Amino acid sequence: MSKSSIMPGFRPTIGFTLIYLGLVVLIPLSTLVFKSFQLNWDDYVHIITNKRVLSSFRVSFSTALVAAMIASFFGFIVAWVLVRYLFLGKRFFHALIDLPFALPTAVAGIVLATIFQPSGFLGKLLIDSFGIQVAFKPLGIVMALIFISIPFVVRTVEPVLLEFESAMEEAASSLGATRWQVFGKIIFPNVFPALLTGFALAFARGVGEYGSVIFIAGNIPYISEIVPLLIVTKLEQFDIEGATAIALTMLVISFVLLLLINLLQLWVRKRSGQL
């Protein structure tokens, strides 16, 4: 007798999964790879090693990394407050957190550019008080990426905090542990894998973000030009080979970085005993 599966419907569901991955993910990506075969290695290296291209890669990945780190820190705090405390307007704040999901990125970019430009409310205040210019600088890109990526961290960490057993905290407190010891030894190690997942999602979103960035970045070559904008510029100039080479390089770098983050997350989960 063959063993019956605990979860019936494996064959149709795995078939649907493979079809989805093939049609939506693998075929478009393979098209990009095959298109890049039209370039020989010397042409590819010449395109990628261009100073403007290297600068755009540096801007995109560095700002996405910084924004993901900041979003992870403040996203954890926001998730903690929403889970652990009761206050007036809590439902309103829950809806406000999800606003960047529904808001068109172009609208977010226009709003941020309006308030952070040198003549804007916050922009003028920062320049007059601290001499810090946000708009048309990498700092403006970081601000835009934090705005659109922080919900990923909040919604990833929040379910873990909701499911966390308070009995563990109470047991540690009864044994004489301070609040910081309870947080550092019990709470944070259990939340860290989810926080790492939120960081990966925020970083991935930040690397490929376009709409909310182009308005506040100023798109100045060697200063605030991002890779997605450079790809669009190449396409507008009918430089298909150049756009393909840059897109393929960005795809490979992003995939490797996300793979490393996932491996790190797996290692953390094993160490914390969650697998």
C-alpha cells in the first residue's frame, strides 16, 4: 500500500508552482540572459567598468543597504510598540504603516521631494539649522527608501512578537534577570530571524526602487544616479546592449546578496533552535 500524504493535492500544487515559476520568473529572466549573449566579453566588461555605471551601482547598493539597516532598527521599534502597548488611535497607526504599500511610488517621490527640497519645509529647516541638504543627494535616496521599505520590516517582525510566549519573560524575571537581560537573552534571539527577513525584503525593495527615488534624487551622474534610472536612460537612447548588460549585472549581484542573507538567516534559525 502506498502511503497517503498528510497534505493532499501535492501533484497539482507542485505543478502549478512550477508553471508559475516558469512563466512569471524563469522565462523573463532567461530572456535577459539570452539577450546578453549578443555581447562579447570585452564589450560587456567595457560597459560594466564605465565610471558612470560603477558609480550608479555604488549609489544604488550603498543607499539600499543603509536604508534597510535604518528601516530594520525603527521597524522593530514600531512593531514592538504596536504589539506590546495599547494606546488611542492604534488602528489608525496600523493603517498608516501599510500606506506605502498602497501609495503609488511616484506620489511618494513627489511628496518627499516637495518637503525635502531646499525651499521645502523640512529641507529648508535642515539646511538652516544643521547645514544638511537631503534632496538631490544620496541622503534623499535613503529617506525615500526608508519610507517605502519600513512596512516590510514591521509586518515581518510583528507576527513573531505576537506569538512570543510571555511565560519565558516572566520566568526569566522571576530568576532575577533585568529587563535588558530578558530582551537581549530571550526576546531578541527569537525575533532576530524575522528581523533578518525584514531586512532582506527592505534591501531587495530598495535596490530595485525607481518611482519614489527619481524625484528626490535629482539623478545627478556620479552623485545621485541609481542603476534603474541608468537602465531606463540606456533604453531611451536605444542602447539595448548597454541596458541588458547593466540589468544582468544588477540581477546577479542582487541574487548573490539575497542568497547570502538567506543562508545567514538559515544559520541563525538553526542556532536559535527554530529548525
